[in-house]
Amino acid sequence: MNVLIVIDMQNDFIDGALGTKEAEAIVPRVVEKIRNFDGMVLATRDTHEADYLQTQEGKNLPVEHCIRGTNGWELRPEIQELISAEVMDKPTFGSRKLAEFLKKQETEIDSITLAGLCTDICVISNAMVLKAFMPEIPITVDASCCAGVTPESHERALEAMKVCQIQIEE
């Protein structure tokens, strides 16, 4: 079984509080990737609570975003409508819950592909967590379906993942 994981394609990261033109540009490509994918499609959702600014992340990035229940927290509608599995909320960059869920699958996983936002924070974090949990499963990041905080940090994250034996699809 092949698995596609769509990371944090939420309104706040696309055109909301932390949105970028690069994030907006990948939306149609992510939609196409999901539509054409033959396998299980999962999604994550960055999830913060009302006390976000009091958390360690909030102190380091004092921009309220992805607050549970807000429009910014929601997945982009055209992506949400394509996700049939449960969306996994995650309170931090990488999701241990996601890795544990995949490890428990009864069907053997042949490959994992990641797409989404942000390459340099949550995509790289989840790629590394998955690589640590399942080192023998090939993991690929579709660079054309990802965007970083900046184009430069996107490229640095892709290079870092290559060194850790994560395949980068252009």
C-alpha cells in the first residue's frame, strides 16, 4: 500500500495569518496529487488552543494561527473534500500519533509520500519522525507540492531531508 500524507494545508498557512504566495501556488498541485494518488490519503492539521501565545511555540512565533475551531484552522475546502480518512490534529510540528497510526496498519506499507506546508517546519519534522519510526519504508517528499516559510528555507529543508535518505521528487 502507498500512503500520501497531506501536511497542514490549512487556511492560515495558505492565505491567512502565515500565508505566502508560494503556499497559494501549490494548492492546485496538491489537489491534483490527491486526485491522482493510488493508495491511502491522510491529512494532518496544525492545532493550537486559545492559549497559543503562552506556549513555547507561541513565544517563539508570536502570530496566532490554526486556533482550533477557527476558519484559519480548517483545511482548504478543495483539499478537505478529497480527504476521506480522519484528519489528524497535531499540537506541534511532527506527529507521533501519525507515525504510530501508520505502524499499526495491517496492510504492509510500500511507500510514504508527503506534500504540504511548511517544508521547513512541519513537512521536514514529519518526514524525520516517520523515517525514525519506519526506517525501511521509502519516504518521498514532493517538492512541487510543498512550500516553505521562504523559498530559501524550503530549499534548505529539501537538502536536509536528502541527507537523511528521504527522496525528493521535483
